[in-house]
Amino acid sequence: CKQTLAQREDELVRLVTAKEASDARCDALRLELDSEAQNSLLQRRAAEAKYRTERAELERRWEEDESDRLAREDRWRLEVDSVRNERDELVDAALAERNRWDAEMAAERTKIAAERAAWEAER
């Protein structure tokens, strides 16, 4: 009976030791799992922060590019308007010159017709 009791005590000690080792292993695994979960959370937050930073940078660049594009368009519009105004002034000047020339020619023809009429009247 003492031998069985000793065997049972040894088995109990072995089982308790195994349970304590198992508990320690479970605690270590829980800590590892918590650590992995926290690392995963930190990595996800870092990735989200990186995404937001990149997105903000892209938006800032787009705004700058859009601002530059609008400024270029405004300069081009001003240049086009300036060229159009210049063209209109040149067309107006050409028309004025043509009208002046036509008037001179009409006056010259009238003068020649009057001289011819006077000459014919003298004859």
C-alpha cells in the first residue's frame, strides 16, 4: 500500500509538474499571441498612417499641379486675347488703309472725269 501510495504521489508530482509546465507554455503562447496581435495592429496602423501620408502628399502635389495648370491656362488665355486684339487692330488698320486708298482713287477718278468733261466742253 505504501508503495502504491508512493507511486501515486510520484505520479501526482509528475502530473502537477507537467500541468505547471503546460500552464507556463500556455502563458508563453498567450504572451506570444498578444505580442503578435499587437505587432499586427501596429503594422496595420503604420500602413494606414503611411497610406494617409502618401495620399496627403499626392493630394498636395495634385493641388500644386492643378494650380500650375490653371496659372498656365490663364497665361495662355491672356496671350491669346493679346494676339487676337493685335490681329483685330491690324485688320482694322488694313481696312482703314483700304478705305483711304479707295477714297483717294475715287477722288482721283472724279478729278480726271471732271478734267475730261472740262476738256470736252472746251472742244
